[in-house]
Amino acid sequence: MKLTTMYSQPSLRHPATQLLLALGFSVLLSACQKIEANDDTSKNEPVVLNETIKFATNSTVSQQLITAPVVSAQDNILKLPARIVWDEDHTARISSPLAGHLGNILVQIGADIKANQPLGYLSSADLGSAQADAEKAKSDLAQAERNRSRNKELVDAGIIASKDLEAAQADLMKNKAESIRADIRLKSLGATDTVDQRLTIKSPIAGVLVERNTNPGMEYRPDQANPQLFVVSDPTYLWCWIDAPEQIISAFHKDMKVILRSAAWPSETYEAKVDFIGDSLDPVSRTLKIRAKLRNPSLHLKGEMYVTAELSTKNPDTLDLPAKAVFLNDGIQTVFVKTSENTYTRKTIQPVSINDQWVSIAQGLNKGDEVVLDGALYLETLMENGKKSPESSVAKTTESSTSVNKSKPANVLSSAQVN
């Protein structure tokens, strides 16, 4: 009799055996592929060394980094709001030093005015007192002269003592000084010594009456809110006040030319020259006041007209790079430069001027250098981490890189670009 064991060896043709063998081969093959993939990924990891990041030759991430060249200074035109005002060097704001009632008003707004032309008359009691003082001083002076002459004759005749002559001489000098003072005061007021209490208000310059703040019969006081009775200006001389934002004030310098454009005359341009740059910013608008002078022979530009000021920021001694390439690293302006194939170096720059499109620099980079436009944040993240980052985690690194505190770059390599 043939004996058999309780547990016999299963046949290779059994279905369960074939399933187990297939699963084993599958696990073994997956492990081999994973090891091979890890080896390939390790070869493609970027290497960070000091301020330089180097990618593998076949890196797809490096191919997706967008760069732009550093170029010569661009003829960039800045457009700023500005306002036309009267040139104060050719403007007279006329008031009265005395209180009184306005009588006749001799001119209307827009009238051509000549130098020393009367504009109106003011009836002033203060002027009457000054005129009376001048008349009294003249009378006292004449009496003092007669007294001195009489005393001199009496002294020569030996009738009176010489001290009386000396007293008369002193009295004469005192009255003469008072008469001179009274005359000077009347001349400063532009009035005559005739006691009429009538002050003639005159224009000290020639020009056009551009403002009148009085009516006949109005009572005027020098201490009132708006003491100006008339404003005479030469409209062929104008000032232009430009509101310059804080970040572009370095583009301005004295004697630079500015082109003005007006909506009223869109086909014409007007040239002005900067003659004053303010010393402090407006605390509300954060703008700096820039003043430019211009001539207006056509009289097209009017006082208080709004215009647009255009100026060129081109500087032959500077280079320009796109503003998108610049980001802040601990408050320092920084860019990534492509120094060789698949190699990027972080460099610090010192901008000379900045606008929405370009950043101008005087040193730090060379013409033709390629700076990174898109992907700077990803490179900065690798730089700050100071370690290798596999390409398979680029999208994740890009999303999480917004938590980097030290950097505030202007551009991000988006996960859509990487994918």
C-alpha cells in the first residue's frame, strides 16, 4: 500500500499559485522602478551654493524660468498732474495799509493795467490824520525857523543870552525831524499833503487785472481774512506746480525741461523749466511740490488751469531692467541673474529711479545680463531653504513659498507654469 503525506506540495499550474507569483513579481518590479526614479530625481535636484543655484542639464524647471535682458536707458515718459498759476514774480496783490470805505472803482477784471495806474479810491480817517499831522509839522517847522532867526538877532544885539538861541536852535531841529517823518509817511501811502482823506490805490506793475475783491462802498480793514483788493499779473509769465509722487522725485533736478499739455489745446505743447523743488512732502497725498516756469505768449494757458506735465527719465549713464524682475530681500533691492546655462545668481542692485515698467541702475549689472522675470520667488525659496529641492515638489514648494518672511519678491513661478 502506497502512503501519502497529509500536506502535499501544490502544483505550479494551480490558479492560486499563479496569482501569488504574479503579485510577487509586481511588487519586485515596482520597487526597482521606484529606486530607478529616485536615482533620476536625485540627479535633477538643484544645487544651492552661496548666492548661486544650479539646475541639472535636463531640468524642466530651469527651462520654464522666464528671463529678460538688461538694456540701455529707456526714453520713458512720466505723466504727472499739474496746475497753472500766476507767476508771483510778475504779479502784484494790491491792498491798502489803512482802513476806510471804498469809493470809486475805476477798473474791471480783464482790463489792461499800466504801471502806477489808479484802480480805485479809499476814504480813510487814518489818512486824514496823517495829512493833518504833516500840515501841522510844516507849520511848526516854519514857526521854529522864525524863532531861531529872531533869537539870533537879539543875541547879536546883546539883548538876550546865547542859551536862548541854543534852545531855539534845538526846537528848530526837532520840528524839522517831525516834518520829514510826516512827509515820508504820506509818500509811503502814496498820498498828498492835502487834507482830503482820499487814498488812491495804484498798481505798481503793468499787466492785466485778473482778480477784484471789492465793490463800491465796501468797508475795508487790513486785518480782514482776504486783504487783497486787486490782483494784477502779466499773463505771459506763468508758474506750473507739479505734484510728484514720492518714489519718482529723484527724476527731477533744477533747470530740467518739462513738456505741458492741456485738454483745452490737445494739439499744442508748452515747454517749462524746473526752478524750484520742495523740501517736504504733503503729509496727505505723499507728493512733492515741483515748480516750473514758462512763457505764455499765446495766452492759451489760464490761471488755475489743470495740465499734464511730461518729462523724460532717460539717463545715458544708466541701465534699465524690467521692474517685475526686482524683489525685496530684507529691504534690499535684489534680482536673480542667469550667469550661465541652468545657473542663476542672486545680486543686489541700487536703483537710481523707479517707475511702473523700468528700474534704472548705475552699477551692479551689465548690459545684456539676463534677469529672471517669472520664477524669482521659487529661486528665492530654494536660496533661503539652503537645500536641494526635487523637481517633483516644485509646485508644492511654489505654493508654500509665500510663507517666506525675509523676501517680498514681485514675481512667482506659478504651479500652472510648472505643471
